[in-house]
Amino acid sequence: MKKTSVRTRVLTGAVAVAALGAAGLGAVSASAAPSPSPAAPAAVDAEPQNKSLVQSTGLSIEAATRAAQAALDAAGKDGRHVSVAVVDRDGVTRVLLKGDGAGPQSPESAERKAFTAVSWNAPTSELAKRLAQAPALKDIPGTLFLAGGAPVQSKGAPIAAIGVAGAPSGDLDEQFAQAGVAALGR
């Protein structure tokens, strides 16, 4: 076996010590919190006076579920098999309940009635009457101008809507939707 010179052993040791030192320094710097880059965007100030932010009011999922169940219960007490939809201010479905025995078309109809009611902030029975003056309204995607949709308001502005479909008449559907709206006030 060949002996290594003192010079080789010293150099090898120095390289090993340098490598360990660099690894230790890298680990310490990797665990340190990164400093913000000057080019990074600042966080948005969430204070109410910030004009870049908008706040909106909506129903909690618990409230939307309570309203939908109240509408479904009202229909059940009358012996009707319906579907109930609750949509938010943007017309996005938050809750959809298809009651036992409800027809296959009723869930979609309930969603479309709710979407229509929140879009115009009016019961769909009133909106159906407007079709005589503006028949093209019925061509707007996602809408259904039949009685059975009721808006939910806060300070006069729409924040949600309830749509019911499946009863023998739109008037009954709307009565059940109004029962859902009333449940929110309790």
C-alpha cells in the first residue's frame, strides 16, 4: 500500500473541512426566513378604506341549507314532491335538494328559477309577466321564467335566491320558495 504524503493529507483534510462548512452554512441559510424581494408585490391592505376591495353579503352554507330544508318541508306538508335550489348572489348553486319522488327535470328547473330570481332581484312569477313586453328575456342562458323562484335580500339588494320546481303549479312552487325565505328570518 502506498503512503500518502503529509502534503496530500493536509490538502484532503482542508477540502473535507471546507465541504462540511459549506454544507452547514447552506443548511442554516435555507432555514432562515426569506427576506422580501424589492420586486415582489406588497400584500393588499384589507382595511375597509381600501378602494381596491369589495365586500359582499351572502348566506352561510348552514343558512342556505336551513332555507332549502324549510322549502322542502313546506312542500312535503302539502304532499308535493319537489326539488329545491339555493343560489348565491352570483347564481352559483350552494344547496340542491331533490325531494323523494320529485321528477327528473325538477332539480335543473329549481336551479334555473333561483338563478333567474337572483339575477333580477324579483320573484319569477313577476318576471314571467314581463315576457309579454320583452319576449327575448327567455333567451338568456340559464334562466327560467316560470313561477317558483324567490330572491333573498339584504337591505334591498339580492344576496341569494331559492328556486322550487315539481309542484303541479308555479304558484305552489313559489309558495314553497317563500317558506324557505321566511325560514331565514327566524
